[in-house]
Amino acid sequence: YEEVLVKDEL
Amino acid sequence: MNLFRILGDLSHLVSIFILLQKMRSTRSCAGISLRTQILYLMVYCTRYLDIFWTFNASLYNSSMKLVFILSTAYTIYLMRTVYKTALDPQIDTFATYYLVGGAGLLAVLFPYKYTVYEVLWSFSIWLESVAILPQLFMLQRTGEAETITTHYLFALGAYRALYIPNWLYRWFLEGHFDPIATVAGIIQTLLYSDFFYIYYTKVLKGKKFELP
């Protein structure tokens, strides 16, 4: 869940 | 980063340059919806706020974000000044307030976290999924489009369509899954389905793009 908060896409 | 993602971003970049080239070569923005361009600028400005604090995280992402924001702002500037005469507000009339309102509602209902950044990010994802509607509606109204405009729309549709295999790849191989972006991306791609069909059956066979 926390991982999704990493916005690494445009 | 995988091939689908790179091809998707390239397709997005190409779509913006096709649009600028279309305006330059025809000296007109006829057939292009200003409303859709404004919605896209809203999408980029609300999604790429993190450029201020993640600039060095990925120079690729940061430079693409800048290019998308600046080129869309420049397109709007051109449409409102240089090519203003070709603007026809009579046919660019899709109710964008419903799109912005709907995206705002979904952003409040489904953010990953209730922080300003995450709610705005969610808003931009939902808004992008429907931002093409004024443009497709305008296409419906005119019933036809210049070939270069259809190439612009194809590249634009292909960008998020290519993100879908990217999400599948990341889900199966990296265990990374972004439900909001994925659901909105599928909706966005489905909205292009009838355009893709006509594009494939007509434009790619050298015919003019005309709605049946």
C-alpha cells in the first residue's frame, strides 16, 4: 500500500 | 521502466508534436478542441506538482513533465492568439464542468491518502480519463477530420493504451499495482475504441476519416 504512493509514472 | 512505458510516453510526446505540426502546416487549429487542451493542462498541472520536490528522483520523468506542461500551454496560447480565427466555439461545446466536477468527486472518494497532493493527483488521473471527450464530441459534430488530426488522436490514444501492458508487466513482475491509474487508464482507452476502429478501417487504408 505504501508502495503505491511512490509516483514513478507520468 | 519497461518497453511499454517508454513507447507510451514516446507516443504521448509524438502526439503533442503532431498537433503542433498540424497547426503549423495548415495554419489553423480547425477540428481541434480547445476545451480538451485546457483539460489536459489542468491534468498536468495537478498531477506534476511533485516536480518541485522529486525533480532529481528521475530526470526522465521530470523532463517529460516539463515538456508536457509547457507544450500544452504553448498549444493553448497558439489556439487563442495565432490561430484564433479558426476557433469555433459553436462546435466545441462539450460540458467540461461535468467532467471536472465528476473528476473532483472521484478524487475525494478515491484518493490513496487524504493529502492535498494525493487528492489532486487522483483528480488528475480521473480527469485525464475523460479529457478527450470534448475532442471526440467535436469530431462527432463535424463528422470528419483531417488525416493529420486523426494521427494526433491515434498517438494520444495509444499512449495510455500502452500503459495498460505496462501495468500488467509491473503487476506480474514487480508486484506493483496502481488501481486508480489502471481503472482510469482502461476507461480512457475504451473511450477511444470507436475512434480506433474507424482509424484502422479507414485512415490506415488511405481513405479520409469520416464517421458513418
